[in-house]
Amino acid sequence: MPTPEEIAKAFHATLVGQDWPAMRQLFHDDATWTLPGDNAISGTAVGADAMVERAQLIASYSLSFELEDILLSRDNMALSLHNTAERNGVQLDEHLATVCRLREGRIAEIETFLSDVPGMNRFFTC
């Protein structure tokens, strides 16, 4: 069974590399991913396929996903990221924590915490 750190590194690598089939394998079928805000990527994605679709949508905005740190608890992990992008004159510059709860060596739940929800709303609605 992979360690939480290995899962964190794999999640980031699949996101950056846009390896959607490999990302899908990291999730339980009933997994959920919740993002704050009121924009195209906000809300809760339910199910592994919906989570991959959300990752594809986020990546389609040409973000830079800089991994700052991997944070570990006994059984779970979080990625500390700095996401930046520019699109149609709108800048995105946010720090976030993507907290992943694990079950049996796979991601069962993701909750993302953002430093700039209003900025995210502006960027993902243009």
C-alpha cells in the first residue's frame, strides 16, 4: 500500500502531467472533492470520474501548480500549493492547501482551502 507521501506526490505529478487515467486510479469510486467559492470549479464533485473532470477543467485554465510542501498526519496528507496563471488580463495568484483523507491507500475525500476566494471567483469566471 502506498504511503500518504507517495500518494501526495502521485496526485501532484498526475495533475501537472495531465495524466488523467493515472489520477483516476488514485481515487475511490465514491470520493468527493470540495472547493470554496462561486465559480466554474466551486462546489463538491462526487465520484472519481467527476473529480478527474474537475482536475481537467482546472488544468484547462493553464495554471502553474507549484508544490511548496507535503504535510502529513498519521493517516492523511495535504499538499501546500502556490497556483498562478494569467488569462484574459485576469491574474490568479493563490496559496492553497489541498487536504486529502485517505482510505485503504487511495484518496477518499479532498477539501481545498484557498488564500484568495474572491480572486479565484474572478479568474474562473472570465
